[in-house]
Amino acid sequence: MLEIKRFGEVESTNDLLKQQGENLPEGTVFVAESQTLGRGRKGRKFYSPKGLGLYFSILLKPEISGEEALLLTPMAAVAVAESIEAIYGVDARIKWVNDVFVDEKKVAGILTEAVTKGNKQTFFVTGIGINIQNPTALMPPKLRNIAGGIAESCEKKEELLRKVLDTFFYYYKNLTKKEYLDSYREKSFLIGKEIFIPDRGEEVYTAVGIDDSFGLIIENKSGERETLFCGEVSVKLT
């Protein structure tokens, strides 16, 4: 049974749960009204203002390999996208590997972090931030064309939280069977789009698929294909 602990303003639900998680049971969920240091991958700030979104972290203690642990983030992305669609009736898409988009605007981000003791992984924390109402008025101008919202109010926030958790743990029970893989592929935001990889300069690729390990299959202008398993990609604007 899930144990949900609620907070007002915190720096980060992920950080708080990482600090306390060793002594808490798997399935503990920390939910905050707002975060002052919410973040995504590579330390990017995730704006978490009070009253506009849903911000929470889930404690996981699976006995899995490091490779299998990489499944947690795409699994969470599917749970978030499917739940947004179920509660709000909008089309939610996944941008490889950990963001959820509605109407081509980012509405959710996911960050899974491992906590180690010595050389042993002891537990994982999966943090999820969802913009229910559009937060762009509170964001720096350069980010306002990226972020979006789902609804005009947060009245369904608790319903969304329960749906995400129910869907997340439904898939988590059989994590390595990848029952969520087809949904991840169907909801991919990138497939068919021209993209570029910031670390590689201006070369343009086409995203052509998601492999069985959730790697992004890309094709260059010469028709050569490769699979990315980590890193950043951006959609080429036309």
C-alpha cells in the first residue's frame, strides 16, 4: 500500500526522499505544493510554483541491474502520458527520453536518480513534475515558448496523482517485461521529425524509431542509422 507524505514548500521532493529513503518503505511518495529547487536532467531547473502543478517523487527498491534501472524513466513517462490523457482527454506525447508534451509544449518532466551506499545501489527515486496550469508567466522569457499547461485549473490534481501512481505501479510490477514499450512508441513525439544533437553541431538527422531498449533510432542524410541511448536531442524548427 502506498504511503503518501505531503509537504508545503520544499527545495526538491527528490532530494528530500533521497535523504530519508533508506529508512522508508518502497512505495513511499513525497508530494509538495511547490519546489524552490525542482530540477530535471543535467540540473536544469523545473519551475514548480504553488497552485499550478503536481510535484512528487516515488521511492523504489527493486532488485534490478543498472541496465534494467534505465527502464524506470520511460516507464514513468508512459504512466504520466496515459494518465494525462485519461483525466484531461488531451493527446499527450513523449519526447525521448523523459519529457511529456501536449500541443507541442512541455508539460511534464521525469528524473530518476539512484542512491548508492559504497558500491551498492540501495534505492531509486523517480521524480515527476507536471504543469497542470500554464506556468510560463513566471518563467524566464527564453523558456516561455517551450513550456505549456494541460488545463485551466488544478481541480483534478488529486485525481491525476492517483491515476499516475496506479498506472506507474501497474507497469512497475512487471518492469522488465516492458508492457509499456508499445505505448511509448505510439506516443513518441520525435518519430518522423528532423532533429539535431547539440553535441554534434548542425548535422540534421531524422528520428525513425524506438528500439526494444528504448534507444532512439536516428538516420542521417546518407541513410546511415544509429541508436542513441543517452544524451540530448532537439527538434529542428522549420
